[in-house]
Amino acid sequence: MFTDARDLPDRSLVDADLAIIGAGPAGITLARAFASTRTRVCLIEAGGFERDEADQDMYAGTCAGIDYPLVASRLRYFGGSSNHWGGFCRPLDAIDFERRDWVPHSGWPFAHEMLAPYYEKACDLVEIAPGRFDDRAYWQRAGGEALPEPATGRIRMRYVHFSPPTRFGRRYRDELAAAGNVEVLLHANVAHIRSSADARSVTELDIRTRNDRRHRLRASRYVLATGGLENPRLLLLSDSANPAGLGNDHDLVGRYFMEHPHLSKFAETIVVALDRLPRIYRKQMLVDGRHGQAAFNPSAQWLREGRLLNATFMGGIGTTYAPGEPPADPRDERRQRMLKAARPWLGEHSAAAPDVPLGHVFSLGCACEQAPNPDSRVSLADDVDALGLRRIRLDWRLGEQDRRSIVAHVRALAQELGALGIGRTRIEIPDDGNWPAWVDGGNHHMGTTRMHDDPRQGVVDADCRVHGIDNLYVAGSSVFPTSGAANPTLTIVALALRLADHLAERLSR
């Protein structure tokens, strides 16, 4: 059942067993897990079924560090940011869960194996099952091309699946509407999480609408699933029992904000012959009704030896150069010189083979792991939104370890491509101690309510329960202790399924 909170009588009280705040991939996955059970679920969405600019403005804020698109990076309507998700799917690597002595504040409270069965279920929900993330033999057989073995030991190949992409709001809307035990409350902005005087349990939620109606919601268990920027914001705003904010006894809420720094123009690889570059290395392939593409990743051995952070590189063919084609700009002239150096006979005989391309540019992009940094954080700004709630202040910071890892991986990838005979690489990222001016994020907001067994090092425990609060949980990538270099959506869904199992056991008592 779907209910518009703007149409409820003012000061309504809604009762449920489980309240889920946020109807993005995490919230919808949780609600779906309880559909058609005896648990009364209320799924709370701040927007409606379509994008509304007034709702989007609630995401505005200020940036104190690296400039960041706070409004454009998220969507405030049913389905959340899955409504503009690109569909990239890959699990985190096993090493991402480890406590690495060269990565401060690293280590998850459980190993990759704990999440493995939930990854399998998550593949169904994002419509890519079965996942073939490491199955080189499968992709070699399916593509009909030999895939070379790694040459240097520093780079390995993994495979990214592409969800259709699944728009969670559209894909699962009818299923939730048909579930008699699930109520989806639309246009309902949670303004405050009320707790007992000792802040040890949540008692109710204050809900406001943009037509000036106020409601309350009471439940046995509460899950905060509004994303890596709004999750800490709402905890910090909920300061009636603790002036520092709910769950913030140790000043950790909002800290450790992580993104995946995305770089382009860091290197260019010149490929003489495409038959040396398998198709799945340079474009998506449709196999068994699903799209996939290879990704270049550092090996665990290389990460340990170099004491480096993780990274992912993917590429595609850019410009193709014909023999005798006049250079349009200095970059073209340089590329042609590189091609002729890679295949010197072609410069001499190009007139005799006019249909043979001089070569191609293999354009690469990368997404890199960011080290957890307590000074990279979300806090509250002084200005307020349309409901009178303080907006966020984001101070996104990248450090020397992040930069050094990217430079090292670009060099390792260049060596790997050369050793495989794929092409020559010109590295264009300077190793001068400075970040490039063009660094961007991937709309991946992680770490701001991080998971740790020790309440002095994390906001939530291994079950995603807020430390010191009996009935409040957090879902989504804000609980990630480290970011890895894989897009977070598949892991978000896997963690939500794991949390659903835990909550089902607790609610059945």
C-alpha cells in the first residue's frame, strides 16, 4: 500500500513493527525481504514517484574541501539514486575486508566469506545472476577469444557485470504495493529520531511534509537507509537526548567520508592492432542476455608489496588513425609518432596499405580506493532547508596515500599493457605530490557511519546496529569501514539482505 503523507490528517500516528527510513536500493531490499510476512513494515520515502526540484533542493549544502555536486549526486524520490545508477556490479575484493597495517582504520568486523552468500542473492535483485566476476574461462569461451594471462603479477583481470540497470522503485513497486503488510509512506521527511532520555532506544520518528503537516511513527525496530550523506545528517540532527547527535558518543558520526576518486586523462595507450586487445577488454559484451566487461585490477600480492590502496581501470577505444591522416592537434601528432615507433614499418609502407589503420587510442578511466580519513567528514552547516533543518557541510579530503597509490597503479598498468604486447602507454599524471585538478567522485558516499566492533572506532556494530542503541540500525554504504574499488551498489544490497536476516530473527523473539 502506498500512502501520501501530505494527505494524512495533521498529527497522525503511524504504527509498525519495522520502520525503514529511505526507499533506495537498501530500503527497498529490506522491505521486500519482509513482504507478505507477519511483520508490519513502514517504508518511508521523502519524495514521490517522480523527481521534483523542490525535493531535490533539500540535498543542497556547502563544501569545505574538494568541490562536490551535493544535489546532482543523489535523487530524492522512490527508488533513490538507483534512478540514475549506471549499473556497474562487482563485489568487493577479499583484501578489502582485511585489516591492512599500511591502511589506517582498515578492517571489517567480518571476512569476505561472511558476505559471499548474500552477494549471490544480491545478483538476483540487480538482475545479473549468476555473477561471473572471476571466471576467466567463462568469458573466454563466451567471447570466442583467447584472454592473455597476466604478465607482470601486478595486474589481474576481473569482470564487471552491468545491471539493466535495475531501477528499484519501478522494478519492485508493484510487489510492495501487493504486500498487505507493507505501507510505503511517500512525501514523508523524517526530521528527528526521538529517543529515550538516556538515548539507549528510539521511541518514535518525527515526520514533516512540505504542506506543513507533522506526523509521528512508532515501531519496534528502526533502520536508517538514506545514503552516506543523509544518514549522518539525520543522526546529527537528532540531538534531543544527546547534544552531539544520536549515536555520536565518540564524535564519529559523519567522519571517514570516502568516495572513489575518478580520474581521466591520466595516461593514454596507443594500440597498433586491435587483435591484441580482446573485445571484452575494450567494450561491453552481451553474453547469456547480460552485459559484461573486463576490468584491470591490482593483484593482492602487488597491493601488499607496494603497500597500496585498491583501484579499478576500464577502457574503450577512442580515436582511430588512418595512414597519412594529417594531425589535427599536437596530441594527434604525438600519438602518430608513438604508433610509428610501435610499428615502424607502417610509416614506410602505409601508402601500400591504405585500408590498414595506423592504430588506435585505448582510453582508460579509473576509480580508486580512498583511505579512511577521520578529517574527511560530513557535519551540519548553519543554513537550513525548507523544513528548517540544518543542511550538510561536506569536507571531502584526499591524502598522499591515495595519490601515491594511483600513480603506482598507472605505472603498473602501463608495464602490464606493454608486457602483453597490447600497446605503449604515455603516463600523463604527474608525480609531483599534488592532486590533479580534474579529480571527480563517482556518487559513491561511504564510511560516515562506519562499522566496527569497538564503539570508539565505529558507529555501528557488525550487525549494523548503532552502538549503545537497542533498536536502531543503519543500512547502505555509510557503514563501509573501507571503500575498496568496486562500485558499492551490489555490496549495499548484499548487506541489506544480511541485515534483513538479522532483523527477522530479532523480530521473531
